[in-house]
Amino acid sequence: MMAVTEAEVMAAFESSHAQFMVVAGFLLGKVSMAMSHADIEAHLQEHGRDIIRQMYQDHLEARAREEERIAEVRDAEGMPHRAIEHDHERSLTTVFGEVKARRLAYRRRGSANLHPADGVLNLPVERHSHGLRERAAVEASRGSFEGAVEAIHRATGLQVGKRQVEELAHRAATDFEAFYASSPRPAADTEDVVVLSVDGKGIVMRPDALRPATAELAERSAPKLAARLSKGEKRNRKRMAEVGAVYNVTPIPRTPADILPEDDGAEVTPAPEAKRKWLTASVVEDAATVVKRVFDEAERRDPAHQHAWVALVDGNNHQLDRIQAEATARQVPVSIVIDFIHVLEYLWGAAWSFYAEGDPAAEAWVQEKARAVLQGEASTVAASIRRKATCLGLNATTRSNADTCADYLLRKRAYLDYPTALARGWPIATGVIEGACRHLVKDRMDITGARWRLEGAEAVLKLRALRSNGDFPSYWPFHLAQERRRVHEASYANGVIPLAA
């Protein structure tokens, strides 16, 4: 390849060089010599961006001058486009400002024009560049759309509308599923356990984005008060986002005394720590689909099913059904463990059937029953709770929480095998998935006053998952390659963009 001469560079970048000389001249003038460093910085930020935009434009002009005709251009149906027209122009809003790309158009009557140069540049369908799309993706996943608009303006000087940011974020998240389906995952260490967990978190949606059943309830409900809800009333304005997590842990065997020590100063064995945590979330797909994605990720880590698989859940029946169905379909044994903290909440509920609020005896009673559950005596604890309620002669209302707890322990006892879980060193709490619900959903989607469109909410959840997983830097080149395939390669015969000889 021949080296480019200085004369060729000066000729190609004459316009941007002229702008550079204006700025350089200003910096040597008397006005700039009296300016503060902050004023000089602001001046360079504004005018430096203009110079770079002009260099971008000069580069595109050089490409347009050197674009050669291609002997044969055929569309995806194999039909030739033989008519060629020069100087077809399109605009592109980049992070430096707006530029225009001139290129050859290959035409055929009744067919869309083909622009091979667009494929080489991998130009997007929309006006905004992939660089702006990336900034929108990062900023929209970090904070509000309004905040993203402001951040983009600060960084680029461009005014991009809130709806445009939402649309760019939606396009940016398009290849989430394809990326993970094609990405190899690090194998679990020899002794590791693969942990799967799922949960749900509601998102306040616009009325047209609610699921049909919720929308119907919202339409029928009429709150008694204008300013607030009365007891038992719901606004029916949320749609459930399904959240999934997969991670590895190195087993650390423990005992019930490590979970609930009788002596506050006793040394306890720490819980196993999550490694290589992977998150996913969707407000569009149902729980069955998210559970499937969680199992897909687990299989990428352990395709031969050589490791123990443990599913940590809060006891939701639908989630349990979906996990069992997916495990059966894949012929992989999965041990299901219900979150011990969830069990504690039921025990505390039962305690208020027997003790007054604030009574220290309630805490001692809960500790006693919780230790028994940890020792594998859930059925015995359920029976003792019912017996206590009966012996005290509690009426149906007062003993309601006690009966609810006993029913729960009996229904879920198959998933309360804590002695086995602790002996094998498995985790027994769903802190990872609860943290995921808080981080992926609540921290971003619960911004005051937010009412979400379906596409915008789904895109933000996926982008936050990518960033939380540490995969966004790998995802972005994959996304751009997919864009080239969809937008450009798919328009040509055999999926190949023709190039000049």
C-alpha cells in the first residue's frame, strides 16, 4: 500500500485544516491570552468538536471521490442492478455533529436502490450513528431518559429528544438473546455448584402496556379516595418483570448453628460467595421464557451436567412448576431450595398470633422454630404451631397468620431440606436474585413519575443486565456485526456486499 503524501493530506483535509488554523490563531491572540483556563477549555471543547466533525466530513468526501464502480451488483433475489447514479446523499448525525455521505446508487426499476458503500461503512437505518446509539444505550440504562438527553448534550453538544433516546436504546438491545446464545461461557470449577434463581418485580407501565388481565382490573377499579388508596385497594398499573440469575459457588459446608448461632459472639462459617454472576430480565416475556434462559445459561456453563444444580426460589408455585418442567425436559437433576429468609417471614407472621408487638418472647420463639426448620423438622414445627393456636383458644382471625405459616411449611416441606443443603455447602438464601431485582429493576424503573412503554422498559432491562454482567464491551461489536448482516448483507445475493475489484 502506497504511503499518502503530505500534499494529498492537505488537499483532502483543506476544509478542516482551515478551521484548525482559525482556532489556533485565536489561541495565539490577545483575547485568549487574557482568558482563564476554564474559558479556554470550553472554547476548545466547542470548536474542537467542529474541527473533528469537519475532518469526518472531509474523510467521507474523499471516500466518495474514490468510490469505484462495481462490475455486477445483485440484490438478495439475485436480480442485477445495472443503472448507476452518482452523488446520492444521506445524512448521519454523529457524536461530533451532522455529516453527509455521498455514494453511488445501483438502481433497478421496481426495487430499492442498493448502496454498497453504505455496507462498507455499516451505516445505520436511522439518522443517528452507532456511536450515538451506544451513548444512548449506556446513559438510558444508567438513569432517566431525561438524564440521558442531558448527558448526551454535555458530551456531544447535540440535542437528541427523549423519545429518540428511548428508540436508540431499544435498537441497541436488539441482539441480547442472540449474543448470549452464541457466547461461550467459562466452565464452572471442578467442585463448584451451579445456582439458578428467579423472581419477579413490578414496573409501573402506561395503560396500553399492561397485560390484559391487569388492564381490565385497572379499568374496573375505582378508588374510594382521590388522593390515596384505601385498605385492600390496588392501582393495577404494574406489569411484572421476570428476573433470572445464574452463578457458581464453591461449596462451604455449614450447620444450623452457623445460620442462627445461640451465642451472639460465636464464630460462624461464612456463606458461600457467588462467582461469575449472570443476570437476565424481561417485562415482555413470561416466567417460563425467563426460566428457559436461566437454564440455557446454566447449560452453557455445565453442558455435560457434571455439577450439582441448585435452584433457589421464594416458593412461588408457578416458578416451581416452570423450574421442574424445564429440568425434566432437559433431563438434568435440579435440587430446589426455598429461601430461608422467606420462611423466617412466615414464622414472624405466626409469632404475632401468639405475642404482642415488641414482646421479646416473640423473637425467642421464632429463633427456636427457625432452628427446628433448619434441622429438617418443618412438619413438626407446623404441627406445633397449630397445636399452640388451638391450646390458646385463638379465634379464626387471631390465628390466621399461624395457620398460614403452618400451611406454608407443610406445602413446601419438600423444598425445605436445609440439613442436606447445609451439609453439601449450598447457599440457602436468595440474596443474589433479590439484589438483582433491586439493581436491574427497582433502582432504574422506579424513578419517581416513570410510566413505561413496553419497548423502552424491555430495552433498559436488557442493557442493565449486559452492563451488570460486564458483557457490554463484548456485546457492542457483536451488535454492530449483526447490524451489518441485517441492514446490509441481507440486501445482496448470497449475503455478500460486493466490492470494487
